Amino acid sequence: MKTLNCRDVSGMCDFIATGGTDEEVKQKLAEHGMEAHAEELSKMTEEEKMEMAKKEDESLAAQTPMPAN
């Protein structure tokens, strides 16, 4: 399983997205962001959004996939 913590990527909250693939985890985090942080995200510049995506990619790349229980 791989994980992304909302706070680590955006500094907004302690939600943790989990999944078996990078794409699954990123999708769950994006859905969470649109539900929980839509106002904050709407105020972000494209550069800030790109920086967040870079943090996601770096965090996921650093993780060794662990088998699901």
C-alpha cells in the first residue's frame, strides 16, 4: 500500500489517502481536496498546484510498495 498525507502535500489537514498504485492514491487525495478544501484550492495559483503535484510524486516515489493485508 502507498499513502499520501494531506498535511505533507498541502499543509491543510491530517487526511491520509491510501491505495495500491500511485494513481489510486493521487485520485483519492484529489477527491478529498475537492470535498474538504475546495475554497483553498480555488485560491491557489497554477504554480502552487504544480508544487503540490511535485510533492505528491516525490512522496510516492520514495515509498516502497507494501503488500495489502
